[in-house]
Amino acid sequence: MRIVLFIYCAFLLTSCQYFDMQEKEEHSSEIVAIVNTEKLFKEDLKDLLPRNISREDSLILVKSLIQDWAVKKLFLKAAENNYSSESLENINKLVQDYKESLLINNYKEDLIKQKLDTLVTEEEIEEYYLANNENFKLNEVLVKSKYLNFDNNLKDQKDIIELFKSDDIEEAEALERQQLSFKMYQLNDSVWTELDKILLKLPFSKENLLKKSKFIQKQDSLGLYLVAIKDVLNRNDIAPLSYIKPTIKEMILHKRKIELIREIEKLIVKDATKNNNFKIY
């Protein structure tokens, strides 16, 4: 009986060792690279490989990934050996500070998305503009203008020029209906536009467009250009509300964000104090 028990125990021990060795071998077979004591496993590369990649391209990419991993680990080890424990401690503190800032800022952004009132009325925008319009001086020249460009061989050129010159609504609509004949056009002269943007499109000098004019014409090898300047605002003039409106909306929302964050900070401190999680000695 003792002999049978001994044989059974020996068999059990041998089996356990076999399975343990087999598990190690299987695990080791998944190792694709080793740098010092760091190991890179096949599983680590799995998610980095794109789908539907050919075997040849896969091998090339795997070699590149292994090389990058190894270089990174070797550089990291060299850097750790090069710096004193005090320097490494300072780096770890910077990493911790960055992590904390990232978590806090992400949390604040989540709260802002949940709680911020993003509706800004026209009345709020106008009120803000009137109270702060001295701060909205222009850094560029703005114009209200209309212009168009068409080929030299276009028929009915004279009719188009007459329609362009006219202030009549019906004739303006008639001009709009012919827009497919134009190479380039902007017929809405109620919108403020930066003069520099218009100069990029039209072969006129800046001086030509700096004053109001009902009609300016120029012709070159590419065609005929017509321009009318309805109004001009120069640098340091107060920006018109219609032009600055998107900026004012962003400024109002930014102000609300700051106020909201301050309120949240007050509530957090108040709750922590109430629950004895924050004390000053």
C-alpha cells in the first residue's frame, strides 16, 4: 500500500511540474522581445496591428513596433540611471501635478457641459456691445460691397452692367438670376467683409476700394470685374455689432464659465466643511 501511495505521489508531483513547465513554455512563447527585465508580449502588439493587413506588411510593422519599444525602454533605463533620485522625484512630482490638473480640468469641463446655460439672447449681446463697444476697435478695414466677374466674351455685358449699377430691387433680383454666367460674385452689400479678403479675389488696388463708390470697372485677360463699395470702416473705428456678434457671444459664454466654476468651487468647499472633510487649523 505504501509503495502504491509513493508511486501516486511521485506521479502527481511529476504531473504538476510538467503542467507548470508547459504553462511557462506557453507563456514564454508569447514573449517577442526582452530589454533588461522588461518583456514585450505578442498580446501587446495585437491591438496595434491594423486589420486586413498582408503577412509581409504585418511582419515589417511588427519589427518596427518591437524596435520602437526597445529603443524607448533603453532610453528610459539610460535616463533613470543618468538622473539622481532627487531629480527623479521632481519628475514624478511634475507627472503627478499634470495628472491632477488633467483630472480636475476634465471634471470641470464635464460639469460645464452639464450645467452651463449656452443660450445667449440678442438682447444680451446688444447690451454687452453697448457697454463695451470701446473695446471693439477694428484691427482691419471693413467694407460693405458687391462685386462680380465674368468672361470677356459673355453676351449682354451692357445689360449686366446696368443691372449691377441699379439700386432697384427687381433689377437686383434679375442680376441674381444670371449668377450662373458669372465666374465669381458677391451681390449682398449689407454684410461687412474684411477688405483684404476682397483684394485677394479682385485685381483692384487698395486705394480704389477705400472709398465709397457706386461703380468701379476693370478688365484684364481673365475677364471683366465690377465693384461697388457701399460703406467703409477703417482701422480703430468701432466694429459694427453685426460683425462682432459671434465674438461677443463667445465672451459672454466665457464669462459664464468662469462664474460657474467659481460657484462650483464654493459649493465643494462648503460641502467638505459641512461634512468635516475640510478643516483649517
